[in-house]
Amino acid sequence: MDSKQPDRRVFLKRGAALAGGLTLGAVEPVSRPAPASGQSVEGQSQEAQDYSSEELIAYGERSRFVTSKRIPHPRGGRPSPDEFGLVFHVAAPLQDSVGVITPSALHYIGTTRGSYVPDIDPAEHRLMIHGLVDRPLIFTMDELKRFPSVTRLHFIECAGNRSNPRQETVQETHGMTSCAEWTGVLLSTLLEEAGVQDGGNWIVAEGVEEVKGASSLPMAKAMDDILVAYAMNGEAIRPQQGFPLRLVVPGFEGILSVKWLRRVKVVDRFYMTYNDYGHLRQDPDDAALGYQIGPKSVITFPSGGQQLPGRGFFEVSGLAWSGGGAVSRVEVSTDGGQSWMDAEIQGTAHRMAHTRFSFNWTWDGQEAELLSRCTDELGQVQPTRAQVREFWNVPPDQRFSVKGQDNSIQPWRIASDGSVHNAIS
Amino acid sequence: MRSLRLLPFLMLLGGGSALAQSPTYGIGRTPTKEEIRAWDIAISPTGEELPPGRGTAEEGESLYLQKGCAGCHGMTGTGGLAPGLLKREAEPGTDPWALGRVLPIRSPYATSVWDYLNRAMPLGGEGTLTADEVYALTAYLLFVNGVIAEDEVMTAQSLPMVEMPNVDNWAPLPDWKPGTPRLPGYPY
């Protein structure tokens, strides 16, 4: 991912740049970033990234001073790529996030078992719809793009996105969720084109990567809002995110948003593929928490590992989302949950999308515990871990893992020195 | 939908051109039977997609070594870096769910084992096993977990008939409907 290749870095003499290239209307060269050495004397040689190279004018890149990056998940887990080149889980840097869109290059990555990211020629790629349909169909990418399209903001979150006391940062506790603007065809459009037959109550969606990740999904969801997406954040989906085609299953566990999609089969039952088997549960209440993600939120600033410079004003900022629809309310507590105040929801809260919230706070320099709590349009409220423990009758001294997607409240402790810590217990 | 079902009749009347046109947008084409068969690799619990072939645990045991399975899963299906393939030792009568998260014992359907071996094993050689090899490896994994006898031959007919210990011991997924909470009353 590191794009700062030595061959792209050039040594510029400011005088030479002035003499050689400036035309009317060009930006004043003094806006060039100060060199790391601190040398800024006019005319002196300085090391600077050349953002005006032909290559970067054609397709831009971020400033070399911006270093936010993804990390393997879980903390201390297998690196990606591993020694064989397989990619596992990689978490997004939520501590650096602003707004609601995760840049495509920072969107979290999850793979079935661990996969090589395939290099697919879109001209050769096909999507087949078959099974219990009147008319099996096979589409090229160009054909799929002829269908009426939709563009929607949706988060995708991995079922492995759960906080534990060993984690330090919000990237470690919550980085396996991301949100993008997705464009594609509604799966219902394609299924109606093929004509779903009676008894076609499920679909199996399958990727073309070497593992051929496949998942069963209920037809009710397929006909409701599943997207067959070919674009992400205004350009073609990135290879790591399923280029050229993927499912986006709004609000459901991330593994169901099948990447590198090549086949949707309409079937009569749950197929118990390997991915399905991984989510198998014995208890019906546990299974009921398996598909749709509950209301969830997390404060991204201040969050674990960050440092407040001292007492004074801070805008507390975070993300809220729910698999049940739009976020309708976010509350913040600065006293460990004794009292709650409404946070401001910034912009429009989209359905099954990250929603940015903020809360104006003046820190008095005393130890504090910051929490956020999300309520969604269905009236579902994000629980504390204590509430979840009580629901499942887990004794206080027994270790437990939140069943289904862990949507429990994340506490951050602000120490009196301004350092921020994961306060989950 | 109803009009779609009339299409075969319309085709007879219209000399075969009706099916070439899809109902609303008319985009895409009909895949050939061969194209469907080549990609139709997800195996139903009924086994309807299983190809012809056969294999036994004895053949599977040799293949387990030949194909390098032991390198990741351990010589006896346990102790390797990759997920374990051998159930936990337990008293007779133990809830089979407690035998571990091991595909060839926990899955309610033996077809899941065939499906995953066929699509995703071995690492680096996915899709290279022949149908007979997949039947044999499936038989071996079911045998070492005490699900089938050593001499049982796995075929497209016998595999779906294998009764897994968890066949009725799992929670079906909820009947999901748009705009509904995941579990009413949880936990608020």
C-alpha cells in the first residue's frame, strides 16, 4: 500500500521550478510543504514529493504527511499478506475518520478463510442467475450496467468486529466496519428479470476467487435491498473489495456481502455452505442475532491511544449505525453512563449507513469515562455489556463474549493526564 | 410473474423467439447447460448437485497424505495450524455440539464437507481434486469422526443419506422480514 516509492520522490530546486514550469494562475510555490529537514530558505535544495507528476495528475494520491493506514485484525493476528500471500482480516483506521465515507483505500478487508486478491478482467467476468427461475440468465459487466442503477450509502461490518480488554485503539475494537457509497443494480431487478419460481425461498451467492466463498441468504432480503454493486465511492470497486462485482447486503454480517460475485442460484433451502456453517448456532435466540446487525456506535475521538493536550473544549465525535435501518438518536455520557445527553447527528442519517455524531464537551481535567449509545428507527437501543450479560444470565465473574454481532457500548476512560484508554471489562 | 409462466406456450406459437427476449429489460442471455453445470458447485443438503463418483475412507486416508492435508491439519487431523478435523474425545451421550467446531462432526449435513473440500481444498490447489477424490476424503473425515463405518462407500446417493449427529441439533436462521428487530426484547 505504501505508495511513496523512491522513484517518485524528486529533489526540486525552488528556483528551478519557478523558472521552468510556472504559468499564469499557478499556485504560489510557497504553499509547497515544508521539508522534513526544516530547510525552507528560498533557493535552497529541498526534498519534496512531486504531486504534479504526469502519473499523479492522471490519478492522484494523498499527501505524504498523511499516514493513516489499515492494520491486521485481530491485534497480533495473522499479517496480511501472510507468508503465502494470503489476505486475512484488515481493520480500518476509525480513529482518523471524518464524515461517514471510508476512503476505498482504507475500507476494511475481510476474506473467506484467507484469499489471494484476484486480478479479474472485467471483460471476461460474468454473473449467472439460475436455479429455481423461469429463465436462467448470464450477464457481462456491460450488460449489468445497462440496468436501472441505484446509489446508496451502506456500511459493511464483519462479525469479528468486537471489543475486548486487550485492545487499545478504536481501530482494534471497531475497525472491521466501513461505509461507502455503492452503485449497482438491485438484486431484485435481476431476480425479477429471471422470474423466481414458487419455493425459491433462498439464494446462494458465490464468488469467483480461489476459495469460491459462498453464502445462503433469505429471498426476503434479496428482494428487499441487496445490491449487485460495481462501483464504490464514485469509481469501480477496488480489487480488495470485490472488483468487478460484489453483493452489498445492507445491515447484515459482512461475510454475506459476497465479493468477486459470479453466481446467484435461487434455491429451496438454506444450503449450509462453509460460510453458513461458520455462523451455525445451537440456540434459536443466539441464531436470531446472527444476520441483522443491531444498533451500534463508537466514539472515534477521543478514543483509545489518543491524547488530550489538556483541559478545555473538545468536539467529541463518533460513528453510529444499525442493521435495522437509520440511526434516529445518539446519546453521549461523559460520566460512565450515569447521565446521558443527546449528541448532534451530522447531516442525514441514511439507512444501514455510518452516521456521524458530535458532542461539544469541555473537559475539566478530571478522570472521565466517555460512552455513546445508539437508537435506531425500529426503536432498538444499543446495550451495555452488563445488560447483555444479564440477558443471557452470565454470572459477573464469568468471561463471556456477546452473542451475535457485538453491538455493546464502548467505554473510553480519559485519565487525568489526558491519555485515553479502553475501559471495557 | 403469471405472464412469464405463459412464455413456453408463446414460444410454441411464435416459433421459438419468445424466450430470447426477457420480460422487462431483455438484457443478458440464457446460459448453456454446460455453463450452468461448470459453475453449479454449491451442494444442497439433498445432494442434488453432486456429480457421479465414489470413494472410501481407506482411499481418503492415503489421499490425506498424498495431497498434503497433513501439512496444515496434522497427521491425524489435529495439532496443525489449520482448523482441526477431529472431534473432541467425550463420554458417550455427550451433546454432539460439545464435540467441537469441527466441520465433519458439527455440520448438520455431510454435504457441507464435500462442498468445502471440493471448492476450497487443498490450499493452493483449490478445485483440482477429482470427484472421486472428494468422495474419498469426505468418507475419511466422516469415518475418523465416527459418523460412518470404515467400509461405507460415499457416492452421490449415499452421502446425502449420512445422518450427522447434529442433524436436528441446530437453530435454523430466523424468518427475516424487512423492518423488524432482530430479537424482540433483546436486551432492552
